[in-house]
Amino acid sequence: MSITYKLSNKPIHDHSYSPDGSIMAITKENIVEIYQVSSKPTLITTLKGHDKTVASVDISIDGKILTCSQDRNALVWDWDQSKNEYVPTLVLLRINRSANYCRWSPNGSKFAVASSDRIVAVCYYEEENNWWVSKHLKKPIKSTITSLDWHPNNVLLATGSTDGHVRVFSSFIKGLDEKPEGSVWGTKLPFQTLCGDFTNETGGWVHDVKFSLDGDSVGFVSHDSSLTIVSPQGEGVPPVFVNTFTSHLPFKALSFIGPNSVVVSGHNLNLLVFEGPNWQQTRVVDQTVKAVAKVDEDEEISSHDALNMFRQLDLKGRVKEKSTNGGADHTNTVESIRIVNGKVSTSGIDGKVVIFSV
């Protein structure tokens, strides 16, 4: 079963939930809307601090909201009890191009921002000046970074970029991080250590990258409509590399939902499940039973919704029994996938958030 929330007529490039799933943040042009989630999302406040499109949003384990934008800035929003509102804190990214993607580390002590400046800014709080400062991961990145993900150990960081490469770096910051235990990614991990560099045979743009739940593998989706899973075997041993090409339109997002299963979606609209060890598609998530809740009742219908509505009419103006988009809940590209309370949540260009029971 899936539940669809129509929250906007504008694209939702990213969305995020608080740890308990009670708060949801969505991007909407140059603002971020914060919703209380119960039977349906209820708008509680709007964050206005950027002057260009907000590309990404993430909520930390302690409730801080991180946003980054095409205006080359990032902001950390924290709840101020005295003012009864979210208040932004300055972030010194030191980049000259768009900020494309941001994520908190697992323990919330730092975060990373991917940019079109061929730089990943790893940021940590400086209490003396009440701002967030950054250290840069640069070499050997030579193109726009589109996505990133944190390893469970709070130190390793996977990045995907438009040169077709996925790279795993150490973001260890002395005095802030505890020294991580050795793993398949290595034992000596000073800042900017390159622990892995992977690409598939076509070298297509990497749209999204994720560590497995145990952190011993990394998966990514590329513009060549493929899913790739890489599992290092230790220093000096070649990694296990599985590259699955599909006949679907390109995927934009993925997430691990188990030790040997991932969900992916993107331009294909449907949510697909792939399972290891061969990482082949096993099913399309059931979307036949739907509950729909439209939040923006006063807004005009979007062009995408109108087009989809006309597509579902036959010559006599009656609704067809079967939708022409293959039964998908989304009517335009899925941009992000999140896990919330054991379910899979997606957001997309159609302004919808859809929650699936997988």
C-alpha cells in the first residue's frame, strides 16, 4: 500500500524526516517547508534564508535542520525556544559554485556539502564564533559532485560525481572524531585519505550513492540506467563488483532496505526492488491500493497533473481503468528516497511525497 501527499505544484528536490518521523522537511523553490506528520502533513513553519533554489535538506539526529542551495550557501536551523521559531546559523562553505547535496553525519557532530565547485565541504561547529567552519575534500575530484553518503562510523564519506566516479574518503577531524576501528576500507584514515575509487564500464553520471547498512559495501545509480554494488575485500584484494544494467529510464535515487536489498527510482517513476547477491530486479513495489491526500487545496492544478488527468480519459471522457504511467504514484521524476519508521518515502518533480510499505 502507498500513501500519496500532494504538497506542492513545484518540484520537491529533497525531503527529510526527524528521527521519530514526526517532523518532515521538504524543499520548495528557495524555501523549505516544515510539516507535522500525523494522519496527513500539517504545515507548521517555512524557512526563508536562501535566494535561489534549495537543492537539499537533512535533519540531524538531534533535530537540527541543514539546508543547501544553488546560491552557494548552507544554513543550519535550530529551534529557539525563546523565539518559538527556527533560527539559522552561518556556515562558512568557501565554495564558488552551487551547493548540490547535504547530509549530516550519523552522530550529528558534522555534515558534508557536495558542490559544483569540485569540492566537498566537511563542516563542524566552532562554538567560540557560533558558526560552522569547513575543511575541503578536493583531490582527485575533477567534476561536479552530485551526491554523498556517510558510513556508519561517522568518518568515511562516499561521493558520486558527473565524471562517473564514486569515491570513498576519510573525513576524520582530529579532536572531534574518535579514531575508527579498521575495516574493509582501511586502517589508517587521516583526513582526505582516498579509500576507494570506482566507476562502471560506461562511466555515466552518478546520480546517487549509498553505503550498505553495515557499511561494508557501497551502491550507486548512474545515468546509464544501471545499479552498481561494490564490496571491498580488504587492502590488496580486488573488490567484488556487480554492475546491473536495466531497460528502465535512468534512476535518480536509491536506498538500502536490508543486508541484500535496495530500492531505486527516478525517471522510471516506479519504485523497484533489487536483491543480492546478483543484484537483479525482483519486483515493483505494489501500488494498486492507494490513499491520496492533497494538502494544497487552494493551489491551481499543475501542468503535470493536468496532463496525467487527460491521459487517463478515454474518447468518451471516462476514466480508464488502468493509468498510462504503469501504475506509478508519481507522475514525474522521483528525486529522493528516504527511510522513515520502516517504510520508504519518495519525493519528486511532481510535488508529491509518497510513502510505501515495502
